[in-house]
Amino acid sequence: MALVHEFENSGNWLFKRRSWLPVFIIVAGILAMYMGNRQTILFDMRDELIFLGVSLFGQIIRILTVGFTPKNTSGRNTINGQIADELNVTGIYSILRHPLYLGNFFMWLGPVLFLRSIGDTFVFVLIYWLYYERIMFAEEQFLRRKFGDIYDKWSEKVSSFIPYSFNYIRPKLPFSVKNVLKREYNSFVNIFVIFTILDLFRNYFLSERIYLTSIWIWLSVSAGLIWLVLRTVEKKTHWLDVKGR
């Protein structure tokens, strides 16, 4: 098999299973805390709020992406394969080809920083890049076949992951709060779930007692209530439905 086809096949395989990556991050983080220097993971509210802020920064990137995008684009792809009714070239897509993956990077970087290990952070960055490089390659092959020269000309001007040009083009659609609430409530609550799980195991490894630090109790309960309300509204009503989104 030619290398280009191998990259695309493996990228499509990883794409369909990309939702499993947070699970591996949690398991790896727990193992790292268990085997590492536990004094480095002592609770520090300032540091842990900074780590949370890094993850929420990633969520903001996702919000700025999802809020302006039309139907069947920007992460709407299913386990059955890629979907793209049109090519996004405005808004955040005028400066970055894969903004959702940049958002995911910061969302998951926060829990990795929780481990307070330069080595673990380096390993995460390396694995994330290798993992998503294949996925981005497969996506771009699909888009090149569907949109041809239009895609090639756009990709020549716009960076894939780290922005280097800021020729911003205003989005075609207005920002939709409802679309953001409908699509992002799961990723939002997952941030707090991951930090809470890490806090639980950290406390057990340090004291051999099962408990949560009070700040993570309040934050996780608040996030959980927001998730419950939005999920109920999304499942029981059509209030979050937006035509063409």
C-alpha cells in the first residue's frame, strides 16, 4: 500500500475513534500520578485554576468555531465517515484549517498540566501531534477530492494548526448561541469530569482516603447541573434547533 493511502486509511480509522482519546489521557494521567513524585501534585488552588483556564481557553476556541458554522461542517462528521456540504473559509477558518483540533489540544493540555511534569507534557504533545496529524491528513484528502482547486487555493493561504497569517474574513452566518449550547455541552462538562477524576485519584494516592477537594466538588456539581439542564432541553424540546445549523 502506498504511504499516502496508508496515512489516509489510518487517519480515517483514528477519526472514527477520536472520542476515545480523553479516556487514554485520564488513564495515563492516573498512572503517571501513581508512579511519579506525589509531592509535585499537592493541591494548589492557583495552579489548578490556571490549568482549568487552559482547558476553558480550548473550549472558547471551539465555541468561536461552532457558533458560526453551517450544517454538516466543522466536526459534524459521523462514525460512518466524513461529511462536508460546503467548505468553511470564513471566520476562524480564514486563519486556521483545523480550529476544533486546536481547541481540543488546549482542552486536554489542562489536565496534562495537572500532573506538573515537563516530561508528561512533552509526551502528550508528541502523541497528540502524531494522532491528529493522521486525522487531519485523511480529512484534507477527502476535502481535496470533493472541492478540488477551491480547497487547494484556500489551504495554500491558511495554516493547518498553528496560525501564521491573520487575513480574517467575517463569517457568512451570525453567531448562534443555541448552536453552541446544543453542540458543546458535552465537551464542556467533560473538562470538569476529567479534572475531578484526577483530583479524586490524586487525593487517594496522597492520603489513601477517597475524597474530593472542595473546589472541584463545587465546580463539577455546577458543571453537571448545567449539563443536565442543557441535555434535557436538547432531548425534550426543539428550542436549541437552528435552521441550517
